[in-house]
Amino acid sequence: MRVLRLFFVLCLFGGQLTQASAVTTLKVTVLSTMLADRGIGEWGFAALVEADGRQLLIDTGARPDTVLQNARELGIDLSQVPTVVLTHFHGDHVGGLLTLRSEMKKRDSSALSVTHVATGIFYSRPKPDGGEYNSMIALRPEYEATGATFVEHDRVTEIMPGIWITGPVPRPFSEHNWSGSRTVRTPAGLVEDTIPDDQSVVIETTQGLVIITGCGHAGIVNIVTDVDAHFARQPVLAIIGGLHLFAATDAQVDWTADRLKKSGVRYLIGAHCTGIEAVYRLRKRMGLNRKTAVVGAVGASFDLKDGIHPGDIAQ
């Protein structure tokens, strides 16, 4: 397994070792998910990361203007965000990209102009009638025509100081978090579409790792296992996003909870496809509470200083 080189600096006070690029201030705000007491709810996901003065948009929701409207209602200026990460090709994560780029470009030409994706996001997903399931294939030239760029990754990569993307995640555990009814055309031929382009964002902070997932099609336990291998077994402070457990059995959710508990997860915002009942079951099984594990809602946030701000409806 690939091991990343981690940079350390020696703290003069007490000889403590800390990561040179560790993020000291962090806020993650949910901009698209189903539950909302401010803005618009939808079956989709998006979140804004603000880390040490840098900003990053993760996914763009399903409908073209949901994230645009929700950001406005929350008083968030996305024209100052240069970078996007798309966690995978599904329309409920990429649907707002063109609208957001076009609207924000009017205010700043560099807004949302670089989008990081994982290998496989542009693979064809053929329909039985000869059509195409993957909207990213048509979206790519339209986005690039605005002067924007896709950057494709096949491995763990640091895209900003202390902010990493996993790229495609190895799957030693059989977390079957996809439909199983579609195929994808890969260099090896036409195979079952396991969403090989699924990736997550990992933020190294001074308090531990924060993992942000779109749907977690690779499986959240596989994701945490891969992160653990690459980040020198640093503690996982928080997991935010979709875990695709809404249709999982109680036994599957319990197994997931037990694994996450062993990783020391202290905060959980289960948004999008996690499932409301699954969040409650994870919370109980992991020994968390209403302040440390919540259903994700539009406007809900997590920060290093105060933990989770769930919003009114998700309290």
C-alpha cells in the first residue's frame, strides 16, 4: 500500500511533534442535503470547507440552482471559492457545477475554476437503449469552455496545505454501497459499476482528521481504513457527509458503528444518503449523543472550536 510522506516540525515547547501542514481553524458547512430549515432541501450533497483562510467546495448538489440559492440564504459568497472537489459522477453531486461556475465567474473569473476528480469519473455508463447514464461526459466540455479545468487523480493527493483527496479507495471489506444494476466501461472492459471514482476529502487538523464523504460508495469503513494507512494512524475526529446506509440492515449499520467506534470518531454529521434511522443507530452504538452525532441539514456546520451546530430542525 502506498505510504505518503508526512512532514513534521519539532515544537520547541515540550518537544511535541505536529504536522507542518495541520489545519488550525476549520469550518465545514452543509449546502445541499435533504433536511432543511433554511434554504432548499433535495436529494443531493454539497459542503463548503473553510480552513485557515482557504475555501473549498465539495460537490455541487443535484438541481442546478440549489447550492446557489442556499449559499445566498446563508450569506455565503461562493465567488471567493476557487476550488471544487467532486466525490463521484452521480448527478446528485455534480448537478450544480455549471450553474455555480457560470454565476460566480461573473464576479470573479477564478471562482470554482479548478475541479478535482478521481480516475473513472468520465468512464461511460451505457444505458440498455444505447444512451448514457454519466452526465459528466457531456458536462466536461461545457465546464472547460468557461475557462475552467478538471484535475484527475488516481491516488491520495494534497490539494491544499493540510487538505487531501483520497482518489479511488481500496475495498478490502465488502460494503456493497451501490445499486449493482449498472455497468461501467473501464480500460479492462464493461464491468459492474461499483462507482470506482468514489473519493473523499481528508483534512489534517491539530485535533485529528476530518473526513468528508459525498455518498461513501467505497464504504465508510474502507475509507477510514485507507485513511488510517496513509495518515500514520492519526485519530479520526469527525466524519461528515453521506454514508449510504439508508437501505442497510441493522446488522450492517451495527458492524459499521463498531468499526467507526474503534477508530475513535468523536463527531458525526450523517447527511444525504446516510439515512435518519441509520444516524440514530450509529449514534447509540458508537456512544455518541445529540450534540456529537446529528442528521445533516442545510446550514449545519462543524468547526474545531465549537463542534457541531446542527440547525434547529436537526437538534
